[in-house]
Amino acid sequence: MPDGAVIEFSNITKTFGGVTAVNDLSFTVEPGRVTGFLGPNGAGKTTTLRMLLGLVAPSSGSATIGGIRYRDLPRPLQTVGAALEAASFHPGRTARNHLAVYAVAAGLPAARIDAVLHTVGLSDHGAQRVGGYSLGMRQRLGLAFTLLGDPGVLVLDEPINGLDPEGIKWIRGFLRAMADEGRTVLVSSHLLSEVQQSVDDVIIIAAGALVHRGTLASLETEAAPRILVDSPDRQALATALGQAGIEFFTGRSGLLAAAPDTALIGHIAFLASVEVSALHRERRGLEEAFLALVNGGAPTNGIDSPSANADKGESR
């Protein structure tokens, strides 16, 4: 069984001319877990991964795998399997021949070719020319290449991009299986929804800088609760909340208040002698929390100022 290795980024920065693509980024990726590396398009994810694999030199800082820079690994293909871009295959070659070229170059046994084709579900298509492959099959062949050296570390850039639901389901299972074998799995995506069913940890960057790191459960805490409250006299309720300094906006079912618990909102209504017809917690979804983080922490729910709501009693 392959042994995973810790991936570590230490204060890594990359500038291109006067543009900072990655800014003082530090985080670790642990073996036996699937880590989602998330951020919008252009956030610096691919540049970060290219620095890890020695394809781009950092302006400062370092990126290591098991404490060693990629270029210093004695057997890189047996240590790290990477797929950074949509794989390019000669359409006239079979999948087996494509993998054989790399196996021979790396001094790997021919038996690895059939083994990886089996792992990715292409055993029955190994003799088929790649030109006849679907997008999903090409993605699987790209993953077969990453597994040729039976590496303990997998680095995959947007592997789910463009796949149909069946392909997405398969890749999620593949990532989970690789981590369960003890490998270190780092997978990038610009959409949390693509990977949230398979990742254990999340690293989120925006504009090249770290905005969140931790377990997927820790991201759930970023989905801060709001309190839904309503009253037959909604204007009076809005005025009471505004005077108490509570931010809120008007939703379909009442006022959504940025408050830690229902007791506070209920007490405010009680002191103002406002009848309450609805009062309960509402939690934002993970995707909304993710978008708030990558948009600089700005609310994505359109919360207006208390005074504006108190005066108008309506949403904008």
C-alpha cells in the first residue's frame, strides 16, 4: 500500500511582473484525506500547484512533498501523480500504448499498465484508440497516468470540470478510495458543490491569498445562522430591530436578522411590545458561505443597513 506524504506550502508567493498571483500562502495537506483546494477562476490555484510541481519558480517561500522539493525527489513519478490540465492524447494511439510510453520512460513494469486501466475502469477499452473516447473516458485515462508509479500523493487540477453526473459520481468515489488507501489527495476546483461530497478538508483562496483552511465541518461554521422573525406588524418589528442595532433584510417569509440566537430577537420584540408570529434559526448553505469568503467576506444575502430597513420596511 503506498504511503502518503505531507504536502507543505510555506509562505509561498509568486509575482508576474507587477501582478501578484499567489500571496504569502501557507498550508499543509495530510495523508489519508481528500483536501479540496478551492477558489474562483483566476484565484491562483493552478499557479500554486505548478509551483509545487516545479513547473513555476516561486518568487519567495517554498513548497515541499514529504519535506522535499519536487525537483529533488529521487523517484518523482513513484512519489507524485499529477494532472494539472486537460490531458492531451494522440487520437491514433490506444490507451495502452499511451501509458506504455510513460511506463518505459520511467522504468516501470508493464504490469502497471493493466493495473491502472483496471483501477479507472478502462480495462475493456485499453485497445481502443483514444480518438474515440468520451470526455469522461479521457479523464479516466488521465487519472490512470497519475497512478502509473503507484504514488502516495495525487495532485489533480479541476478533474471534475465538464463531466456529466455519472462521471462526477465516479470521480468522487475514486478520490475517496485513494485517500482510504492512505494516499495524500489534493484536488482543486472553483466550485465547492463539485467536491463537497468527497473532501475532508478545504483550503480556500481568493486573489492569491488564503481566506479559509480547515475541515469541511469548520466551513459549516462559516455558514453563520440567521434568525427568521415575522410579525403581523412587520414595520414595527423592523423599527425595533433597527433601534437595537440588529442588521436584517426582508425575505419572503419575514425579516432575516444577523443574530446569534432566537432569544435575543424575541427579547427585542417583547420590549417593543411587538407580537411575533414566526421565530426560528435559518442556516446558510455551505455554497453561500464559500461565496461569501471568496468575495472578500461580504454578505451575499443583501443585508441592508438597519436604518434603511427601519425607515422603509422593505427589501432592495
